[in-house]
Amino acid sequence: MRALLAFFVCLPVLWIGFHPREAINLARGGWNNNAGYRVAGRHNSGPNKGKPKGKVILVKLTAYHSRNCWVNPRRGLTATGASACNEKGVASDWGKLPPGTQLYIDGVGHRIVDDKGEEMMAAAKRGYIHLDVRTRTYEESKRFGMKWRQAFVYN
């Protein structure tokens, strides 16, 4: 009975492209149990100890790199006009995460939204957030693949 219930709870989640194991974790509340504290706990240093203000979201991650950056740095620009040579940038749908939004992504690190893309906008219409992480080389982008991770969005 539990397996049948998990299947029907996970069915809409599977539709949008989750891995089945991740969908079952989500259905059981695996990412909601202290998820905000776990991600935010890595930043509890300095005078402002405690949980920083913000929220935890589940995001689909892919990677890209700008060939123009290394061929001609003046042509390698993001949608905000920043240099695409900066590897700390990320592309998103600006309706969900506007430019300048600061993020901490599990397994990736700190990133700032400075670019946008059609795949990210299409994902927002489908109901989830897709981020495109910028890498230094094409090979790094290929190795990165596609992942589902938690991201902490700072206010």
C-alpha cells in the first residue's frame, strides 16, 4: 500500500524529470526536514550567528561555458553586460530569480544570477527552477551533466 501511495504521489514529480529516487525522497519529505537549517548551517560564522534570512529551493542544474569569452573577451558578455569569463555567475529565469540574486548551491558554491536563457524560462513555465552554471571549459560543462540540488537564496 505504501509503495502504491508513493507511486501516485511521485507521478506528477516524475513527469517534470526528477530521478525516481529523488522523487520518492521528495514525497517522503526528505528535502523539507531541516533542509533550510542544513544548507544555512554552513554560513553560521561571524557576528550574525544563526540562520541567515532567505529561503531554500530545489533547482535543476545544468552547465554551460562561453567560448566567446576565451576567443574575444569583449564579445563574451552575459545578459546583464557582465563578463562571461566570471565563473561565479549563473543563468536563470529572471521572473523567478532576478539579476543580482545571490545563491548558495549545494555542491557548487556561491553564485550570482547574471544571465538568462530560453531553457530556464521554459522550465519556469513548467513549474520548476532551472539554473545554468557557468564553467571554465566545455569539458567541465559536459562532465557536470544534469543534477537536482538545493539552493539557498539570500534576501
